[in-house]
Amino acid sequence: MDLSILWYLIPSVLMFACGVYGFITRKNMIAMLISIELILNSSDLNFVIFNRYLFPGSMEGMVFTLFAVAIAAAETAVAIAIIINIFRKIGNTDISEAKKMKY
């Protein structure tokens, strides 16, 4: 493997690891949503990196990344709407409090 690709993959791996760690350890729904966005941005970065090194003349990785960013924006808008409704019902955005709503 080309050593120069590692300089691009290391930030992607760090972003993914921070996202997974944040999702597992956080109890606030907004913080969990931010962690999910870090994971999605890490995968988008990987699409661009591998497209650049495997198929330098084509734009499929960039186009797929644009679609992924658009879907992530829609997912974030829906998730924030759900979190706002939960906040109105419970009064906070703690995930353990939201689990009580199903009973």
C-alpha cells in the first residue's frame, strides 16, 4: 500500500474512533447524534480517499459522498425533531429518561 494514503486514513480512523467512543459513553441524545455524525463523516472521507487512489480520473466517490451528506442532513433534521419532542415531554434529553417513556 502506498504510504501517502495512510496520512489521509489516520484522521478518518481517529474520527471514527471518537464517534464510536462518544456514542457509547454519552447519555445525552444531542451528544450521541453528534457522535453519529462523526462516524458518517469518517465514512464519507474514506469514500473520497479510496476514490482518489483507486480511480483518480473518476468522480464516483465524490458524488456518493454528496448523496451521503444529503442523507445525513435529512437524518439529523428528523433526529433533532424527535429529540425536541422528547424534551417537551420529559424535560431533558437523557437517554435513560427516554427509556421510561415506553412503559
